[in-house]
Amino acid sequence: MRFSLINPNWNFENSIYFGCRDPHLPLEFGYSKALLDRDGHEAQIVDAHMDNLSVSDIREHLDWFRPHFTILTTAPTYLFWRCPPPELRIPQALAESIRDYSGMLIAVGPHGSTTPQAALSKLGADAVVMGECEDIVPRLAATWDRVDSLCYRSGSEIRKQGSTHAADMAALPALRWSAETLARHHHHHHRFDTSPEGPGAEMETSRGCPYHCTFCAKDNFRNSFRRRPMPVIAEELDNLISAGAKYIYFVDELFLPFRDTLETIAARGVKFGIQTRIDLWSEPMLDLLGEAGCVSIEAGVESITPEGREMLDKKCRMSTEQITDRLLYAKKRVPFVQANLLDSAHDLPSEVENWRSHLMSCGVWANKPVPMFPYPGSPDYTQRWGAADDLAWERAHDFYLNRFQHFSDIQEPNPAPLVQLEGGRAQ
């Protein structure tokens, strides 16, 4: 069977999206292709975002390849499954344009994982995978009634089988990206200590998070914490470096202070960035982090008050003063350190600005608080409205636009309603 794995050419105009807009390696498709190749299928990755492909370009790829299955993602790489654009505008438009070349059209991503029937309808897809997709994709070549974690059309009916899927991280192979692919990957995600020299890359050493903060939409994917085997991590690092990568960003939900991971990275002499919680790092482990080659830390602080962190269910055992001291210590070991903040009702704007000013005077960046979007699949959404239904994304989006009049400096200043972004397409 032939499989085309398509990452759309993303556009975030008028979206509330607050993630990075540069292209990143489509890790979920890297794993899927490796497993498809292993099982004797033919697979191509069409990364329209990285290669800036038009819809016509994508159609040409499909016309040449003639896939039996086309897999379309609804979020720009695993890095942003937890905070994707709420709207399906880009994958919707692409799905409509390629339907005559797609074969069976399958959607993967956070939308189908959380609201499978709504995603299936909006995209006009034949099926959506619920949860992590890479080891489900090869099974689509078999009879679908034997595939768990799938929502699909069967005649005039829609069938929903099983629950959301979590991949066996021990069974996923080390990814191997070609030098030609990496040569097109100019972006060094969240790196600000210097201008990029040579290709960047992304990979993961673990998946999931042991915490359950209210704002994090991970209940239906990338949830339970799983480490990859150390030999596989070492092999993938070596593959990236031999293909030319000069900087690696680890997309782990929570890069934890494991000595064996840091020593494995340190032995290879590559620069890297992480996202983590600074309260989980001791000073000796921050020393090792810097020695291993870390040049960028994105630390989720979220709130500057204990009450705010408690409201977000952070389970943080440090005081704000201790968090501040640990951030400043990290800056002595790592060139760029950022403290991420969310817009919390418990934090007075004047106190937030004082805290930000203090950190930035010491070289640590702290963003202006981002208004918290109640993503379907997050505890925040569930606490407000219960389990996500087919109108969950519309409900959350309307609430967000009505609640906030001003948005973060990393967002569009005038986001449009979800129905407008999706062109009023009916479910």
C-alpha cells in the first residue's frame, strides 16, 4: 500500500494561536514512515510547511504517487499538539483540494483525538485517529473494524472504536532524517543566544507529563509519561548530527533532569534547547545541563503567586522567591532562560510587571502573560463545561474572545471567530 503523509503549509492569520510559526520536523510522520517502511509499504512525507508548497504542488505530489491512503495532520508537528490553532481552516481547505487524489483520507492530530466526530465531519475525512497516531497508521491497511482508536465512516454510519491511543515509546525506532531534509530546516526553535549556523532539528527523549495542570490539553494524547530507551536516543542523536544538525530542540512535554540523558547528549557536543519546570531542577543538575550543551530553557512558571499556581494545579513545592533564585541560577549556566507566564486572576498586573522587570534586568526573559485558552481536552475545559462534545472548539473559542479584549504580544491582535475562520462550514 502507498501512504502520503501531509503536513499542510500553515497560515495563522487571525488565529488565537500562540505557538511558533516556523516549520519544524513532523516527528509523528517520521515515526509513521519508519513503521510503514518496516512493514513493506511505500510512504512519502509531503512537508508543505517546510518546503513552502502550494496546494497545486501538493496535488502534483499526490498525482505522481497515487496513494491508497493520505494522512493529514491538524496541528503543526507534535511540538504544538497541546496548543494547536483551534480552527481547522488550513487542513479543511487542503482536504477539499486533494480529495480526488487522496485515496482514503485520514486525519490525525489533537482535534480528532478530542472531538473525533466533529473533526471527521469538518474535514470530510474517511477516518480520524484518536490519540497518538504513528503505530496506528500502518494498521489502516487492514480491516478497520480491527483497529482501535479509530473514528470512521461505514456507509451512512459513523463508528467510534476504542479510546485514545498512547504509543509504546520503547517500540518506536530512532528517526533518520536525510541531510537534504535538514538542510531545509533553518529554524533553531527557541534559540536566541546566537544566529543559527547550520540546520536545526527536533526530537524527543520522552513523551507525556506526570503532572495535570489545568491549562494543558493532554488528556487525549501525549499524556502518560514514557521515556524512550537510551540506546534509541543515542542513535537518533547520532543520526541527526551526522545529517548536519547543529542544534536540537527536545519537544518533550517536560524535559526532566535525568543524568543518563544529559550525559548521553553531553558526549556528542551538540547545542540544544528544552521546555521544563525550573522547580524540578537542583543547582547541581542545572550545572550538568549547561555542561551538556543546553543553550535555551523555556520554563513554565505560569503564575507569580502560590494561589495562582494552586489554581492551575501546578503542584509546585517552591515559593516564588525560590523559583526566581533558581531561574537566575540557571541563567549562569545556560545562555537563554525564559519564564513562561499565563494570565492569572490571582496575579496583579503591577506585580507581574515588577517581577518581569527584575528578571529581565538580570538577563532572564519573562513574557507578558498569555490569556489562557480553555482547550478541549484540558482539565480547565472539563471543569467549565464537562466532557468535550462536537461543539467544544466553538464553545471554548467564543468564551475566549468574549473574555479577553487584549492578547499576548505573540498572538494576532485581532483574532476572528472560529466559525468565520472555518468559513462557516457545517458539521
